[in-house]
Amino acid sequence: VGGNVIGGIIPYMFLLLCFTGAMYPAMDMTAGEKERGTMETILCSPVSRLDLVLGKFFMVLTASLSTVLFSLISMGLTFMIGGTVLANMSGAGAAVRSVGAAPGTASMLPSIDPLGMLAVLGMVLPMAVFFSAILLTISLFAKSFKEAQSYVSPLIILIVLPAVVGMLPGVELNARLALVPILNVSLVSKELVSGVWQWNYLALIFGSSCVYAAIALGLAVKMFNREDVIFRT
């Protein structure tokens, strides 16, 4: 039960961190360069458009994954230190209690599957690719950094809502929901952290997420090859 509860919160945090980590680099490397007038200079370099957009994409993806990684390390260290403090407090309390007293606080902490945590990271990876490509595409269409912010900021609601729905009780993973982006990752993460591995759904969710990510990246490349979008100022 504890793993199921934590499994609903973890993908919510990971997905939100993936999105916010990619948002500002994507806007700065597209709409920001339009404002600074450096987009034309980059396009004059003897490099193909495909290499340029892939370079920008991998930079945005690196920022997104780095945000998740460093946040995960920070939270992990926090929980380790907090768990040690709780264990010490529990041990000190047990020394003054009788033998028949209730168990300590540490024994009441929820148990989660470490392999499930790694699997959640693997399921979030295609979503990070999807977010990076979509943000790059939308930001490239904007004329200025401020306009890109007005386009991108409302997308946070589209990220938060499916993740929150996946945390609600009674919403169970099935074949249809396994094809809904963001919601499918949120639902399967609850089971993975709880130690439940449904390989058919895992393959379906990972495969569909990779397809969505490939479509989003293809759209970014297509938009980068359009002169009316590149020079839209």
C-alpha cells in the first residue's frame, strides 16, 4: 500500500521536473536566439539543419534529465539522512520502553521496490524526449522569449492533470489507458514501485511513449526546416 501511494507521487515529480528542466533551455535556444539575432549566424554555419536541430534537442534533453538526476540525488540523500535520524530516535525510544511496547517509527515506513524505482526512470525517459521535442517545436514558432513563455506555460496544466488522475484511487491500468501519454506512466509507476511487474503493459507503454517521442522529434525537425518559422520575427 505504501509503495502504491509513493508510486503515484514519484512519476508526478519526475514528469514535472522533466518538463520544467527542458522548458527554459528550449525557449532560450529558439525564441531567445531570434531576439538576440544569433539564429541567422548559426544558420550560416556549414552544418546541416538536421545537425543543428539535433544539437539543440540533445542540449534541451540533457538539461531535462540533469534536472531529474540532481533532484533525485537530493531527495535520496534527504531520505537517507531523515531515515537515519528516525532510526536513531526510534532506538533511543526503544531503550526506555518495555519489551512489549509498540514497534518503532522506522518499522512503519513504507517499503518500495528499488528495481521498480529504476524501472520508473526508464519509463520516464521517453517522456523526457517527448517533452524536449515538443517544447523545442513550440518555442521555435514563437517570435520572442516572452511569447514563447505564454505558449509554453499553460502546457504545465496538461502535464499535471494526467499525473494527478493517475494518483486517484480507483483508476486502474488497462490497455486503453496504457496508450494515453503521461497518464500511462503515472499508472504503471504505482505498480512498479509496489513490486508488481506487468510486462505486457510495460512493453505497450514504453513502445507507445517511444512512438510519441519520435513523432514529436520529427515535428521539431520539420519546423526547423521551414523558413517562415525560423525567420518569424
